[in-house]
Amino acid sequence: MLRAPDHQVAGHQARDGALGPLVDGSGRFYKPLQTDGRGSHELAFYTCFSSNPRVPSHIRRFFPLFFGTQLLEASDGSGLHPHLVLEDIVSHLARPSLIDVKIGSRTWYPTAGEDYLRKCLAKDRETTSLELGFRVSGLRVSEGGSGFWKPGKSAVKGLTVEDVRVVLRKFVSSNPTAGPESAPDCAFASAVYGGSQGILAQLLELKGWFEDQTFFHFYSTSVLMVYEKGEAEAGRRGAYLKLVDFAHVVEGKGVIDHNFLGGLCSLIKLVSDVLTGPTEFDIANGLNGSEMRPNCSMNGIKE
Amino acid sequence: MLRAPDHQVAGHQARDGALGPLVDGSGRFYKPLQTDGRGSHELAFYTCFSSNPRVPSHIRRFFPLFFGTQLLEASDGSGLHPHLVLEDIVSHLARPSLIDVKIGSRTWYPTAGEDYLRKCLAKDRETTSLELGFRVSGLRVSEGGSGFWKPGKSAVKGLTVEDVRVVLRKFVSSNPTAGPESAPDCAFASAVYGGSQGILAQLLELKGWFEDQTFFHFYSTSVLMVYEKGEAEAGRRGAYLKLVDFAHVVEGKGVIDHNFLGGLCSLIKLVSDVLTGPTEFDIANGLNGSEMRPNCSMNGIKE
């Protein structure tokens, strides 16, 4: 019995008769191939990636497993449609918290046409991509019981750099929806971000690969960070990350993916700041900014 | 006695009655403040940087020493003009080889106006900046005797990614101007790029700082890599790098300079490739590309 996934936080959704991904509830995720060529391109990526013997196995775990393609009844009722068959990376979780972070200050690839470039550049400038090297595309944070916090699309789109800093704290807090008077408690920061197997360690491992790999350049690809609320509450570790969305991957041709790597390093810095940096109190009181600012002004740049 | 520097490879030149930098032959470099605001901005950077107690001393050595400003007769004969007084980083060398590498796939800063953005973006796309995360802005490679190889501005501007790979080999070769039939011999690669104190080690040290520092974002800043030919011939080390050109530095505001860091990592990868990667023969025979390419094609992306 295929159905729309419960925990999707970004991308097209198979609801209200639209075309979107489906899950079978037993570990597989079916992503309809987009018909404009992006779908076949993502398929080409999964095929290349799966068969590339030079991708080390400790890096493969950061990608969803790929099981080929399958013709399925589309979620929009339009009949049979080819789907990518992928690992459902959250099917085994009861109360997952997840955040989708689109990496890179630039979401367009060098050979992109003018219209596509302009569209992407505008979005990169409107969101935090340009300034921060990444943007949050969606999130869902489990709260008490079966409740969860999931900001709407326009709220997510409007996040500023300082908002993203707060969101990365709320993501690991037991009180993500507390009002402005009570700061996110970061109760799960150490269990989720910290430790030798935590999210930060995994991001650093991924960074090591990106410093060297020249096979692929990942434009508009996201890092999905995931943990199970119950596990975190019990102080158990088990958070993980997965890369998703490969419709705009291009060949690296002997050059590293400096755009993805730069954004990844920026995310690493902000996650580190949650573990070791200024507290929410500092941020609220502007200590974060001033502490990190040089001791004299550099305003008033001329072009 | 002030005069135009002998070894300048990029930027405005104080020749033929134009406004440009001067040297005094005893270790100081006088850079005229550009009157459109860029000059005062570069001055603001040097002032902030010099007085920032959080910049570690092992990082300071990668920046020219700053001695304030001075009113001097301008090289274009227009009368007294304010100059930045800086360390002349090559005055002590008899036969220097140097290469100016402008770091970053994006040379415009986030708050730039539309015209400036468009101008920079066009240059970033025409050169290797976009693809490679950096571009070569100029170079001078000492040859036998007092001879040297210094490609013209338009030749430097037209360098492709593969050309840059070759230039990084020629920069450390005793035969930089040999024809296409004889490959650059990379005779000085180990003395210049290699070793625990070599250029690669220095680039990695700089990278470590950029992974953490959030004071400054360096747009259009160059890494200058320098060595003395005679020293390299004798197998002695002593190559060094300096950052130059700070007219477009902006405050980091708690975010790392992911644009500079990404480009720096790309340069590190290409310099490593000279030391450990495929030989010139491999490159000439196309083995470099094919070896690094995935084993299936990802062409034909649709937007």
C-alpha cells in the first residue's frame, strides 16, 4: 500500500492530487521521475554513483540506497509513471526530527542558461544561501507526545542568518516552540550534534571527502540531518545525515566541488557554535555578533 | 629614491605616467589610495586587521606588514597623493618567481549593487573563477640568468582550467617556456610546494584559519606565492605566500568566508596534484581527465 510520506519537509508533495513521492511503509521511497529531464538526470547520478568503485564505503552511507526504477501508479492519478526506488531514510523512526539544508552559496551550475541562472541567483540572494553558503529548505522537530513543530514554506524561505542560527538550536531543543521569553534549551545538542559519532563528526567526515573528490559537483543538493526524539530523550545517540536531491549534479572533471565544500564548512561552523559557542542568551543580547566583529568598523565600501 | 617595482605581476602599474605603486628598494611598498573609496576601504582593513588581537601571529605572517599612510609625489606626476605604506614582500629577492592567484568563485560581495555584480559575475564566468574557485591574475617565472617568463595580461585572462593546471607546473619548472613537445620538468616542485614549510603546508595552515575565522570576508583578494630562483636551484626551501589586495573585504558577522575557503581548498587540491598527481605526460594524453571522471556519463542536464 503506497502512500505519501508522513515526514517530508521539503520538495514536491503527493497530497491533494499532486505528483509527489510515495513510501511503502517497509523501507522504500518512490520518487517520481520529473519529466523535464531532471528526473533522468537524477537517475543518471544514482547509476553513476552506485557503480563508481572509487567512492569509499564510509561515504556511501551518507547517500540513500538505490534500487533502480519502477513503473507505478502516480500519486496525481495520471496513470503509470516511472519512479526512482530509493531507501526510505526515516521509515524506521517513530518520532523523527529532521532538517533539510540545501548546501552551496550558488545553486546554479557553470553551464546553466541565463534564465535558470537568474532565477537561481535571485533565490540565493533572497535566502541565506549567498551569505551563509547554505539555506534551510524545511524542518520538522518532534515535541512532546506525537506533536511536532513544522514551520510553513514561506516562514522557512524568510529565515535570516540569525534565524538559521536559532533554528539549529531549536532543532536539538525540547522546547522548540517556546516563545521568545524562553530560549531553546538545546537539551539534545550533545546527543545529536556531539560525540564521536554525532552529526558534527559525520559532517567532518563528509568534508574530508569533499576536499578530495573530483567526480561530482552537487548543485541544489541537500544534507538531511535526522534523529529519533525518543532516543535523544533517553540520552542515546543515533543521529545521522543523508544527502538528497541530485537532479543538478554535474561532472567534476578533476576539480573539487568548492561551492558545496564552502557551504558545508559554514554549516559545520554553525553546528559547532551550538555545541561550544555563545548561548542563546548571548545571541539575544547581541554578544554573539559583537564578540565576533573586528574592533573597528569596515562599513562604507565603495565599488 | 622611489621607483616602480620590478616584479609586479598584477594590478595597476606606475609606468608611462600612470598612477601605481612605488618601492623604495629597502623594503617598503607604497600603494596609492584609490580615490573612489576603495583606497580608504583597504586602509580601514589594514587598520582593523593590525589592531585585532584575535588574529593569531602564525597567520599574521601571511599578510604584508602595514606601516600607516604617507603623502608622496604620485607616480603619474599629479602631485602629492596619500599612499599605504606596506612591506615590500619581494625586495630581498634577486630572481623571484611569483604568481598572483585571486581566490573565490565569486568576486562580488553580497551587498554589491547590480552593475558591480554584473561586471564581476561576467569576469568570474569568463575566467576560471566560477569553475575552479580561483583565477590566476598574473605570474612571473625566473629562468636562466636574469631572464624570466611573464605572460601578457590577455594571455593570463584567457587561461582555462587545464591551462591553470599546467601553469602551476610551469611555475615550479626550470623550463617554463619550453615548447609543447617538452613537458614542464617540475624541477622545483618539491622545494617550493613540498615539505613541512612549503607552499602547500602554508596553504593548509591558512585553510585552518579560514575554517574558523568569522571577522573578515575577502572578496577579490589574492594569494601571492613567491620563491627565489637561486634558492630553489640549490635545493633550499624558503617559498612563502602572502595575501594581497583588500579593497573589497567586508565584515564576516559570525559567518566563515565560505567563498574564499572553497577556492583555497581548490587551489590546495591543484597544488597537491602537482606533487602527487598525474604527470604532465598523463595530462597531455588525457589520462588526467578520464582517470578522474565517473565511469558513466552525466551529460545532458536539463534545467
